[in-house]
Amino acid sequence: MLLNLFLNAGEAARDTESPHVDVTAEAADGRVHIRLRDNGPGIAAEDLPRLFDPFFTRGSGTGLGLSVSYGILKAVGGDLRAENDPAGGACFTIELPSA
């Protein structure tokens, strides 16, 4: 899942002047939160509702990475969320039970 998110973030940020991906992790309230933020163009508003649909892609892949990652996380009691960062770029949050 992390590799898929890193590849997506790298692809999104590659055309920026200084591409980067920031990663943070924290544990709180029995959950672990891992956030990946890129400095790419962000996610188009019309794409957000379909982002985790199988075969949906705007990039070079098959459109299965986010869908499979979402399904795995849900199966283990976790979650995967995507949003646009107010400062620019996209932010993906993985949430997992800590135990």
C-alpha cells in the first residue's frame, strides 16, 4: 500500500519545480495514522468520489492500486482517505488499528 501511494505521489509531483512527498505517522486513540502529502496539482474535485473505484485512473497505471489498497485496509479494520491539501497537492491518510 505504501509503495503504491509513494509511486502515485511521485507521479503527481514529478512535473513540479521541486517534487517532494512528505510522510508523517502518529499513534492516537488506539489507531495509527500515516499521511503522505505531495506537492503536485492535487486531485480534481470530480475525481475524488471515484478515486477508490476499480480501474479508475488518470495516470499511467491500471487503476487498481488505490482500489486494492482501500479494500485491504477496510478488511483489517482500517481506512484510506484522500483529500486536497489546502497548501496544494494531495494528501492520503492510512488509518490502522494499533493492536
